Amino acid sequence: MKIKFLILVGLFSLQATLAQETVIDSVKVKQEKLLLEQQKAEKERIKAEEKIIKEQQKTEKERQKALKEAEKAQKKAEKELKQAQKAIAQREKAKKNIEKAKSKMEDNKKDLEKDKEKFEKLRRKGKLNTEEELKWREKILKKENKALELQLDLEKAQNKLDKLD
């Protein structure tokens, strides 16, 4: 009976050792779960921050692009304004040149008429010798040539004004 008892005790202790569950430390499990949750939360936070940063960068790029377009449009408007002002200045200059040429022509015409009258007066009185008469005719001819040159200048100025308009 002792043998039976010893076999029974041996089987019972074998069964008791095999039947025991391995104890898992619940605190360690909770710490691991907490660590995993923290890591997961950190990853999500990083993703959210990266997404916000990308959106900010995209917004900044769009703002920069809009700013460049606005600057470009402003430069274009300034250039057009400058061209318009230049065209107006050219027209004014051309008109001024026409007026100047007309004035010169009138002055030259008055001088020419005055010289012709003086020449005729001296010739009628017989105060001119051939040499002086030749000088007077030369002087009158030069003024007539000058009148033709001034007429050409007037036509050029008029053509320039017509081209601008």
C-alpha cells in the first residue's frame, strides 16, 4: 500500500505541477499596453503635425504665387503707364516742334520781305552798285533757301505728329 500511496502522491504532484498556470505579471502587461498606446498616440500626433505643416507650406506657396502675380501685374501696369506717358510727351514735343517751325518760318518770311523791300528801295534810288546788288541778291536767295529748309522741317514735324496719332 505504501507503494500505491507513493505512486498516487507522485502522480498527484505531477498533475499539480503540470496543472499550474504560468502567472503573467499584470503590471508589466499594463505597462506594455500603455507604452504601445503612447507610441501609437505619438505617431498620430506626428502625422497630424506633418499634415498641418504641409497645409501651411501649401498655403504659403499659394500666397507667394499670388504675390508674384500681383507684382507682375503691377509692373506691367507701370510699364504701360510709362509708355502712355512717353507717347503723350512725344506728341507734345512734336506739336511744340511744329509750332517752333511755324514761328521760324514766319520770322524768316518777315525778314525776307523786309530785305526784299529794302533791296527794291535801294535799287530804285540807285544807291547800289553791281557788287552790292549781288550781295543783296545773294542774301535774299539764302533766306529763300532757308525758308525752303524750314518748310521741310515743318513737314517732317507734321509727319512725325501724324505717325504718333
